[in-house]
Amino acid sequence: MITGWRRLCAWGGGLVLAALPSCTGGAGPATGCRGGWHMQMGPASAGESDELFGVSATASRDVWAVGVALPPGRPARTLVERWQGRAWRTVPSPGRPPGGSFLNAVVAVSASDAWAVGLSRSPGGPARTLVLHWDGRRWAITASPNAGPGDNSLVSVAAASARDVWAVGYRDAKGVYRSLVEHWDGYRWTVVRLPRLGGPGNGLNAVGAAASGAVWAVGGSARAHGPSQPLVLRLDGPSWSSVPAPASLHSATLNGVAASGRRAAWVVGTTRSGGDRAFSLQTDGRNWRVVPIDPVAALSADLNAIWAAAPDDVWAVGSSFDGRWYRPLVEHDARGRWSRVPVPGIPGYDSHLMAVTGFAGGELWAAGSASRGAGPQRVLILHRCASSPS
């Protein structure tokens, strides 16, 4: 695997990745959004772990979050949570028995149209793509293809419209990981042909789509010699093309992308030379600009996801490590300059944010997990009210 790929998780009888307990019953009822940040954490459960990896919203009172629940000694199962203005609740979601099922990302197109993607595995078998669809009444498995007999996993999903939905991830081609892109055209999911990327391995961590139809996908690519390099793909008309990333980035992986307009995009990632350091990139479709992340008083910092309200109003989330604890990390770029945004901490817990979404008025949702030491993971959700001060 490429160092830095997110959620490239191989598991046999059970999941090797920790999961987090759900918000249901533990996050508590909403008290009204009165400004600032609000934190909700799922209840402690007897040995079960629940974790959120994706979040998406169509309205302030209609937010989805997805991930995985891992009961002790039992297969992993899909986890779907919904916010409708009062409290988070768990919504029933299918998996593929008797093995485990896992959701990595969600995109909501409307109140009656949402997609969640991930993987499932039957005991002793390879991972297979898993796609769920919400039709306004229930979540159901939608047929999704796989490229070859090896592991296939979908890590991220984005929609330009109801009939133009993209999912990306990776596949195992005879022991070598390769990028995987799938497309929904309103009728079915298909595997999309990609350009030859070269190198001994590559994979995609994120996809972003704009209403204009512009689509970007990012991840990491290994080299025969030397550190891994950023991988950037862009949809040009009917086909995908590889876009060279800045040559100054070494041992770097791209974790999140937000498409804007017809050609522009924001990207966040992490470089691992001299410790994990977060960075961001901005492109107009032709030229790249490296936009430094403000120095964090920590030994390392990772940014896992990005969301853009406008080209000059961009948010990114992840975690920072101070030598003892992992803390939630939120960064805001206003007019080309990143600044760290203070958010509530959780004393005694390691915390990670994996996804972010929001609205142009300033309301944000960030989802992830928190755990005390080696204990089970618990769902973590941060909510920023509209027009709140940073």
C-alpha cells in the first residue's frame, strides 16, 4: 500500500480498523444553534466501537453521516446517522452478511436522493465495492461493479447532479494497488477507464464534483525509487487525465479535494518528510499554488477533508498531535490565507476529524471519532452555527 492512503483497510473475519459508537441516545437533543461550536460525542458502549468517515447535507435540518460499527466478536456493520434539526439518530442500513460491511463516504443530492460508498467482505474472500442508495424512505444496496477478482474498495463519493455521481478508491491487481473510479449515469454504476499512471502502485482518497460538471480526484502514487508522490486526476470531457502536481512536494499524499467552477479546485494533504505536515494546493486548472497552512504548535498535523463554500471561503479538518493527544483540527482559508480555528477539546481523549460539509451562510458539520487510550472509539460530531465567529 501507499503510505498515507486513507482507509485502505484489509480485514478477514473482522475489521482491523477501530470503529466508533453511534450518536443515538447519547448525543442528546438539540439545544438550538446559538452561536459558536457545539460538540456531540456518542455514548460509551461495552466494547463496541463506532466511527464516522463521511458527512453530507442538503439543508440545515437534513444532514447525513456514515461510517462503521464494530461489535465485539462480530462482523463490522454499516453505520448511518441522520440529523433533522433536533437530534442525531441511527437510520437502518444494510450490509452483506455473513461478512463485514463498511461505509467511507456519503453524498446527499436531495432529501430523497443520497449515496453512501464503502466495501464489504465475506469470510475468507476479497473486499467488494459496496454502494447504498437512499430513496427518501430507506437505504438499499445498489449493484456496483468490481475491477478484477482482488480487493476493491470505494473511499469517496461526489455528485455533480442526480445523474452524474462519481466514486473513487482502489483495487488490488495481483498484489499491486491501482486507482479505481466508478460512475453513476442515472441508470447504473460502471467502472471508468483511467489513463496509464505508471509506478508500482497508486490509489485515490477523494473525489470532488462541481455543479458545472468538473470533477477532480486525488490520492497518492508510489515510485520505484524514492518517496510517494501526490496523484491528481481530472475529468476532461469524456475521459480522465493525469495532472502533474507541484514538483516541490515530496513523500506527500493528497487526502481531500473541493472542485470549484469549471476548472478550479482546492486540495489538502500531508507530507511525511520530517514528521507529518499538512499543506494545501489551489489550482485554476492550469497552474498550481501552494498555500501554506499556519504553523500548528504540535509535533504533527494531518488534514483529511476539505469543503468550499466559495473560492475564498474554504474549510479543512483533520487532527494535530502534541506528543500526548490527538486533537481535532479545523482550518479556515479566507481570501488565500489559512488560519487555525479554535474548537472544543475533549480532555483525556484522542480525537480525529475525517469529513466536513456546510452551507454558504457559515454553518458547518465535521465528523470523526474519539477514544480514550486503547478503548473503543466513539462518534464525534462538531457543529458550527451559521454566522458564528470563528
